[in-house]
Amino acid sequence: MGYLDIFIELVVGYIALFVTVKCLGKTQINQITPFDFISALVLGDLVGSAVFDAKASIMKILFAIVIWGSLIYLTEFATQKSRRLRHLFEGKPAIVIKQGKIDMKEMKKNHLDIDQLQQLLRSKDIFSLQDVVYAIYENNGELNVLRKPEIDYPTCQDLNIKTGQDKTMPVTIISDGKVLYNNLKLTGLNENWLFKELREKGIKQPKEICYAEWQTGKSLYIQKY
């Protein structure tokens, strides 16, 4: 395959991909679902593989793009017309926190663990589960959160109020039924204190707890399974 052939196939492939993406709409880029992501990868790989295949002609490249693009278009069309097919291909949003409580069934169903949930919350500037009423895990992997009403009150800066109190970070003490001893040590607390707190709340073993966090000036926050 000569340089001219590669140049022509790249140009034709570029134009064909541009037209295909325009026809498919913005869902290939914005609010992308796992199915959309995979279909976009395959579409690009078809062109990439065909361009450097000496036996692949321009017509074969165009044929592959048109067939795959048509399949994606038909899938999008079907999901717009049928809610069942939409749920099949795109999935359903999952409420992973309800009324401030973690729903472990939904977490497991969506292959989401406590650490991943905390990471998603931090991306929303939420550092404590105590601040959340509802959290919805969307089809595209994004987490949308409804904060508690008191958290949405005007800030001190909004009210021109000066405060000398420093904010502190909540520390995860128990996750998935296991004590995080390194975090416990960072707080300056010890195992005896922790088990005393658990006994006072009627909890015998850490394995009964889904999540527990501690923050300076607040009591131990616990969510059981």
C-alpha cells in the first residue's frame, strides 16, 4: 500500500466518520452510556483497522462504517420508541442512597463499592454521607445528589458573617464491615474507644456495619447493613 492510498483512505474514513457521528447525534459524546462508549470505540477501530489493511478498499471501509452506523442508529431509534428496549440497552438509574441510608442491594447490582461511592460524592463537593438525602447513580456513571436542606442554607460568606472555626474532614472508620485501623490511628482514637462506642449503640461486631465515619466535634456516624 502506497502513501497516496493511505492518504486517500484516511481522508475518506475521516469524512465518513464525521458524517456518521453527525447523523447519530450528540449521544455519542454527551451523556454517553457504556453501550454508546463501546459502539463508538468499535466504529473508530473499524476505520483504523481497514486503513492499514492492504486488502481493504475504500468501498469496504465505507461499507463497514455505514453498516455499523446504521446498527447504532436503529438501536437509538428503538430505544426512543420503546421503554423496555431503552432499559435493556441503556439500563436504569439506581437510587444508591435513600433517605440518607445506603442501599447495598442497588450498590451490588451496579458493581459499586463504598470507596467508589465516596469518590463520586467528593466530586460533588460532599465529604460526608451525613449530608446526603438521596443519591442517584445514572446510566453514564455520574452521581446526582440531593443534599439535606440544612446543607443548602446560605453560607457565612453570603451573610457576611465571620467565623473562626476551621472545617474538618470526616474520616472513614469502618467500611464494608471492616475497621480501617490506619484511619482510626489518624484520628488519635483507639480500638477500645471504637468498640465502646459500638456497644453503646447496641452493635456487637464491626461486620454489622456498612459504613461509619468520625469527624471532630461530632459523634460517630454509623450505617448498618
